[in-house]
Amino acid sequence: MTPAQEVGQLAAELKPLLARLAELLPESVADPTRGTTGHHKVSGSPAPWHPEAGPVLMTIHAGVRDLERLLRYQITGHSGEDRGGSDGNTMAALDSIIRLVHGVPDELARHAVRELNRWIEQTRQIRDIGESERWIPIHVPKGQLPPECPYCRTYSLRVAQESGRVRCTNPKCEDGNGERPRAHIEKNRLDGSAVLVWGDGRSQYYYGEAS
């Protein structure tokens, strides 16, 4: 999968999360540390929006527009007209990013991947959404060692239960692009076995199953 293709997948993943963020905005939260909502009066003036969802949503609205302008400038030499602040314009900007990213260098496309991943993770960490991915050790047959990280040679690889994405949890580890190693699982066309395809293009045999 190319960085541009990954951008398309992540943008599609972000869209429904944005809708869920928007749904939380009219709610005041009785106890933000617990993530529960309530509408009764407390001492002082309640926040006019969900105190977790609101700032994250505004960050994404602004960030998506900045990313679209950056990609357009790379291709055309100008950033184009600014979009309005509506939810619909944010969705339109994401659609534009999906198209524009195919015309920029891979380095800039990888930047877009990092931004989208960051926004998705920020959204999932909100307590009233609660979809932050759970990263667990890679399951291997009894008596076998888990696969090593191909970069730091430690057994620090973890797989996300929900999406199947793989990353190295060693904070000092970097891939060939100088980034934190992240991979997705693909099926080997020759024998059907599962392989990890890392962000810098490296491939590695995987013990699990390819979807």
C-alpha cells in the first residue's frame, strides 16, 4: 500500500468519527474525568460544548483545511480559497486531500498519514467515544517466539485488536524514514501467507492471518 492509498483509508476512517464528535457538542459533561454526560446545573457556568470533543473537533477542522492547502500548494503553486467552517466543508476538504495526495511526493503523503493517524487517535481517546485501539502482543503458535521488530531487533511489536495495524512500542525505534515503525498486514500473492508491510516499504513474514 502506498502512502497515498493509506491516506484514502484513514480519511474514510476519520469521517464517521467526525460525525460522532459533532453529536457530542450539544452535551454538557457532569464529570469530564468519567466521560458521563448530564444536563443538571453545577456551580459556575457549564461549558457550552463537550470539553473533550469540542477542542478535538476544532483542531481537526483547522488541521484538515491546513493539510488541504499544503497539498494544493505543492501541486499548483497556490493554496486556493479558504473554505468555510461548516462540517460539510471539512468533509469536502477530506475528499480533496484524498485526490490531491496522489500528486505529491511520498514524503508529503507520509506527513498526511501521520496527521490523519493523530486525529483518529485523539478522537478515539475521548471517553464518550471510547474507541482507542487496544494494542496487544502478537499471538504466535505455542513454543515459538514472536516476530522481532526488523529495526530495533526487540520483541516490541504490538497489533491493534480492532484494525489489525502493527507498530513497534520501543520509543527509541525508528524505521528507514526516521519515523516510528508502523505496518499493515497484506497477503502474499504467491502462497497466501501474511506479511507485514512497513511504512518504508520493508516486508516481513507475519504469524497471523491476512484478511
